[in-house]
Amino acid sequence: MPSSPTFSPKDSLISAISLFVFTFLDLLDLLLCYFYRFLDGILEDNPIPCYCHNRAKQEASDGEDIVSETLCRRRNLFREMGLPFLKAKLDGKQYEGEPCSPRWSDCSCNSCLSWQEKGDEKLHVVAMEPSQGKKGEHGMNSIENAFFIHGFLSSSSVWVETVFPNLSDVTRQNMRMIAVDLLGFGRSPKPTNCKYRLKDHLEMIEKSAIVPFQLSSYHIVAHSMGCIIALAMAAKYPEAVKSITLVAPPYFDSTEEEASQTALNKLAERRVWPPLLFGSAVMSWYEHVGRTVCFMFCRNHLIWEWIMKLVTRRRDLSFLFIDLTKHTHYSAWHTMHNVICGGAKSMDKYLEVVRKAKIPVKIIQGDKDQVVPLECSFNLKAKLDPAELKIVNGRDHSSVIVGREEAFTRELEDTWFSSKNCTKMSNG
């Protein structure tokens, strides 16, 4: 007979502390709900209702159109108690989306509003052009393209600062590198009339990069949350994608009906330890606590950057620190639920298209990753066999790239220039 699971004193202590902490956060989030409802009513012309109460029907749609049910179905002890005063519905009408200006609790510095001043609702794109192209049959330049998609709370800087400086001469001469700041992050627009669904992210990528650069063939490199968007792109344009490199992909083996909730519970389990998991839980489960955190840090990012420069005595801060604040609560909250959780419902469909198209896939993850469980890479490997899987010893979610830039770049180039990727394998 299988032995029953045993819990160490440490596990029991963590569970007890977690119960106390998250019970407190349940209450705090409800109180903050009323606090922000009051202030929004005063400071906003047209307040955006929160998701504390299931005011509207879930959008019934498939694939990248989906709006995740986790937005409304997050459990809260005090809401579930059914106390009358906690059942009160929010007043005010649904936000119409005109204009797309920030909320009063968002940063309004020149950097964060630059996209509005230019009237340019396109993603921020960084492109490194090849120093020389290869001549095609008709004398036109024929070059390879590599498209990079960053993860949650990150930006194109993760690629520009790590991969781009370490490319080999052959790659620099014959390949174009394209990296984007996803919608709502980095230097890209952060509209408030958007639900930040997979569909929205894909449309902006097409509008900002695929069409302007006339990309009909490209390799994709993605990290963490970006892996979901990468697979959605590959499923939509299977004939255009030559290879996919997925770094720490969040994929859980689950039924379609339970996929969103499974992703939320796995990636943001309500535990106080390890710290990264606790941070993910707070920002994923608590809409108003998360908004408060963003109000303190994202809205005042210039002050925090000045403090960090003073403390570290450095003029240039790490892009990892700066990227953490380059978003709004609205953009991060909806992207977390609608891409990471909502997108989980469609992952098996995307993987089936990738498998049938025989697109070469490489999976890379650090064995010390505390953000995305290691099981995700093995789950994905099983679905996409014969995908290549590389587990990097002693590396976590970010250091699988940062700190081993040269080795990581060589791994990408090996994938791009392998003989089987020079010509897409024929369907069988």
C-alpha cells in the first residue's frame, strides 16, 4: 500500500502562518474594495468596476478571445461567508474606454505617457538588422528572422541586454533580431479600454512587428508567460514559424474545464514561502491589494529608482529592477488572468497544431526555478515529443538566462542553424 504523505514541522508551520496571513489579506482586500470604490467615484470620470462581485456574465468564446473565469472566481473567506454588507454591488456604469488615459492611481510621468503623446498605439519594438543579407534566387536579400517575447513583468530589455550583445558574427551578418514590449508593459501602450486577452496581444504583435517587417518566416524565442503567446502565434501561423525556443514555459497537464484554475493554483499557491510564490499569490488573488502595491511602487517608480541609485551608488540600474514597475495594475492584472490563466485552456489546441506542423521545439528551464514548477517542462516535452528538453543545473527562473548569456545565446544559435531547421520538415 502506498504510504500516506508526511509533513515536516516546517511545512506545518508554513501552512499555519499561510492560513493566518491569507485570512487577513482576504479581509484587507474587501476593505480596500470599498476604499477604491469611494476614491474612484470622486477622482474618475467613469470608474472601472472591479471583479469582487460577478456583475457580468463570462464571455463565452474560444481560444485567444477568452476572458478567464479566474477574474471573478477567486475565493475569499469573507465573501464566501455571505455577510449582507459584503454582497453590496458596485455602483457606476461599465467603463467605455474613452479616453485611454491612466487611472488616478497610475503613473503619469512623461515616460509612461510617451505613447499617448505620439498617438501611436503600437508596441515598442527593438530591431537589430543584419549587417549583410544573403542573396536569394531573384537577387533580393534573404535573411532569417528571430522574434523574441518576454515574460510577465518584464520587457524587451531581457533580450536586448543578454542575447543581442552575445550573438556570433555569422548571426549578426545573416539574421534580424526583433524584440517587443508586450501590450501593457515596458514602453508599450497601457490602455484602460482593453482586457489584455491573448487576442489583444497577438493583434498588437501583428500590427507592430509582423506586418511592418513583412515577417513570413521566423524563429520564436519566449520566456515564461511569453511562451503561451509564442505557442498561440505558432498555432495561428504554423507555416511561418521555423522553430520555437520556450524558456520556463507554464504548462500544466489539466482538462480544459479546469485549466485556468489549475494554472492559478499552481503558479500562485496561497503560501507565504517561498517569497516569490507569496508575491505571485498576493498579486494574483487580491485585486485591490495588488492595486495598492502598484500605487506604491509603479506610480512612484522614479522615486524608487532614485533611491536605488543612491543606495547602490550606481548611475545605471539593472533592467530587471526597472522592468518591475513598467506596467499598470490594470494591464498586469488582466494579462495575468487572461493570458496565463485564460490561455491555459487553449494550450493543448496550440500544441496539437505545433505537433502536426512538426515545428522544432526546444525547452529550457533551470532546476531551481521557484516561479514555474519544473513539471511544466516535462509535461510539455511529453506533449511535443520529440521536442528537445534542457534542464540547466543551479539556475532559477531568471538566471537561466541572466548570468549565462553566452551559453544561452549559443543554445539559441544551435537551434536556429541546425540542419533540420533550414527547411521545415514536411507534414507526415
